[in-house]
Amino acid sequence: MFKITSLNSFSVFLKIGIGLITSKILAIFVGPSGMALVGNLRNFLTSLENISTLGFQNGIVKYTAENEKNKIEFQKVVTTVLITLVFVALLLSGILFFTASFWNEKIFGNNSEYLLVFKVLALVLPSYGLSIFLISVINGLGKFKKVIWINIFGNIIGLLTSIFLILQFKTTGALLAIVIAPALLFCITLYWVQNEIQFLQFVKFSLFDFKILKNLSSYSLMALVSSVLGPFVFLAIRNHIIQKLGIEQAGYWETMSRISTYYLLFVSTILSVYFLPRLSKAPDNLKTKSIFWQFYKFILPVFVLGLTVIYFGRYFIIQLLFTKEFLPVTDLFFWQLLGDVFKVCSLILGLQFFAKKMTSAFIISELFSLSVLYFASLYFIKVFNIEGVVIAYAFQNFVYLIVLFIYFRESLF
């Protein structure tokens, strides 16, 4: 864990460094209003990525890990998922291309100048699902270092692409960079994975198995609820802020969310790369308990210490990452950081839903959590203005953590 965590930390530090540069350029060239549009596209893209992969990511990791030594079953998993995702990706690409105007209006309002973004997205969409599929396979095989190195090279290429496009085309360039970067990641992933699996020889149509799709369907339901519905809830909240408080206020919240995303990478990456495969293989509650507490004893304290440093350095961070125009964001730090502590405490527990395929329990808890976030946001925004959205975020994560503590009490205690 220490070796992987160290390499992962290097990867995340690099990504944060890249984020510093990208955020600074965005702040200078697009401002708070452009940041809000970037946030809307990111939320839409997150949902689209998960639809294009049918939410299979965690299921692929689980079944790859379980069947690694059973060549025929492993081939069946890879063949079935790959053929399915190619078909879905091509179907979605066609739909998106011919309905680009509709989505442009839904995401960006009447800004028809961004129609090109959706046309380009339609063309590169198949690479999104395939990239996620390949990374999930090698993750399930336990090639943790390879996954991290793919992310490292992907981030560097993404940075160069973002700088060029933002400098050339301002807000449109920023939006195009978000769309194109995952497609470039696919090229890197394919190169690295080909050394592990020769897909042209490995995939056989005769091994396509509908039973595997049936087994993965529970993961699909779980991912579609959280990773598709979740971003749309954030999109709805941001549009509510734009209507009630203005687009600049929405940009401040997006800025705070962007900063949060960077430091949460430390935890989310190590969870998916290291803890999810281990929980998937845990034979009983005793082993599960030891994995949970390994996270709480070693990962959580480091994370809390890091957030403490971030809180006291927030004025410096905002001016370093963005510009003085973004200083109102400093008022959002306390509740955002508190909410992130609650979130990180619950993330390890939430992995158990995927590791043990607890579909119904996950869907119910996720719908409850998203409902709390949405309605709490509407209420607290009305009372506390823009600070209300981060208060609602902290409240939602606290409530969700309590629910998970109660539900997984036997595995924890």
C-alpha cells in the first residue's frame, strides 16, 4: 500500500500542479462566468461517460480480479463487455451528433457559438468508454502502477492541449479541451494495455455471454444512479444559482468545487486502485473490517491534516490558482472542507456496495443522498446565499455518513 500510495501521490501532485496552471489560465481568460460554463459541461460529460460505459467500471474490476487465473472466463468478460461498449458508444455518438443543438441549449442556454463542442464530442465519444474499459481491466488485474502511469501521461498531454486551445479560442477552447483530453487518454491507454493483452487475438465473438451482462447490470444500475443522476443534480443546482444569484456566483461555487476535486483525487484514486480490488476479494466481515480501519488509520489522518493546511492557506491558494477576482471563494472553504471530510469517511464504506454488489441498498441510499443535497441546497441558498450551497453539501455528507455507519455497523465494529 505504501509503494502504491507513494506513486499515486506523485501522480496526484502532478495532476494538481497541472490543475494550478490550467485554473490560472481559465481564471485569466474566461473569468467566473466562463468557469460556470466549464462546470456545466463537466457535469454533462461525467453523465455521458457513465452512460457510454453503462456504469460497468467497478463490475469490470471485480470480475477481472475474480477470473484473472481462469483464462476462458476472463476472455468471456473482456469480449462481452468490449463488444457491448463499442455498440453503445457508436449509438450514442450518432444520437449526440444529430441532437447537438438541443444539448447546447440545455447546457449553455442560447450560446449557439458552442455548438461545435457537441459535434466534436460526438465524434470522440467512442474513445471515452473504451479508455475506461481498458483501465478497468488492468486495474482488476492488479497492475496498479500501470494505471497510475497512464493517468500521469494523460494529465501531461491534457495540460498541453488545454493551454493551446484556451490561448487560441478562450472559453470555446476551454470547453473543447475538456472534450478532447479523454480521447487523447485513450491513445495512451491502448499503447500501455497492448503489452498486457493482445485484444485482436484475445477477443472472440463466440465467447460473447449474456450471463455476464446480466451480472454486470447491477453495477450498471448503481453507476447510472450516482454518476448520471448526480451530475444532473449539480447541474440543476448551478442553474438555480445562476437564476437566483447570478452566473458569477455560480462561477465561485464551481471554483470551490474545482479545488475540492483536486485534493479529493488523493483519496478517490487510492480507493479505486487499491481498496476496491481488496474489498472485492474480502471473504468475510473480519477481513472487511481490517480493510476499512486500514483506511481510517492511515489515509484519513493524512487527508485531514492536508485540509487543515489548505484552510489556513486559502487566501494564498485562491490568488495563486486564480485571480483576485475570485477572492469571494474563500468564504466557501470551511463548509466545503468539512463536507469533504464527511465524504471521505463515507467513500470507503460506499465501496462495499460495489465490492459485494449490494444494488438495492446502494440505489436507495444514493437517491436519498442526492435528494437531501438538492432540497437542502434550495433551502440554504435562500437563507445564506452562495454559502448555502456548501452548507448543504456538508449537511448532506454528514447525513449520508451516519446512514452508512448504521448500515455497515457489523463490518465496522
